[in-house]
Amino acid sequence: MSQCVPTLPPLSIGRKPSVMNKSELHENILQVLTALCRVANKAAMDAYNTATDDENVAENKYDTLGLEASYLAQGQAQRVAECEADLAVFRQLEPRLFERSSRWLSVPW
């Protein structure tokens, strides 16, 4: 992928995690989802431009480049819609703070 997409640091499984800043994690995930939407949008526009380009008009019944490009454009547009829906749902989430007495804080690591 030629686009620079931010990534989250790897999870350390099996080790006791350090103090987590949920707001920072939430913001990082939002940045990644936003970048993915941006990449999907660019791919959709590129596919649309290819599908509607004058050079891709079928010259005979076996020339299917324009048709294939239109299918790709449709799929990319659906991908953009899904990315935007994911982003909208995640934006509504608010990180919750747990009390020290919460049973989630007493999970043995």
C-alpha cells in the first residue's frame, strides 16, 4: 500500500500491561480508521475515473475492461460506505473509567 497508514503498537500478550490511557488509545484508533477511510476513498475515486474514462469504452463484445472497472468502482464505493459507518460508530464510543473495586481490575495476569 503506497499510502501511509498509521498503525497501533503491538499488544504484549501474557504480560501485565502498564497503565493504559484509554483516551489516547481511542484517538489512535480514530486516526487509523480515518486514514483507512481516506485510502478507501482514493481507491474508489481511482476506480470510478478508470470506469468512466473515454479510453475504456468497449470496442467489441469481448472488451470488458470498462465493465470490470465499473464492478471494481462499485465495490470500492461499498468499502468507503462501510469505512465511514465504522468510523461513525467508533466516534460514538466513549472510553469508560473503572473503579478500583471493579472486578475487571482484579483479573489475575
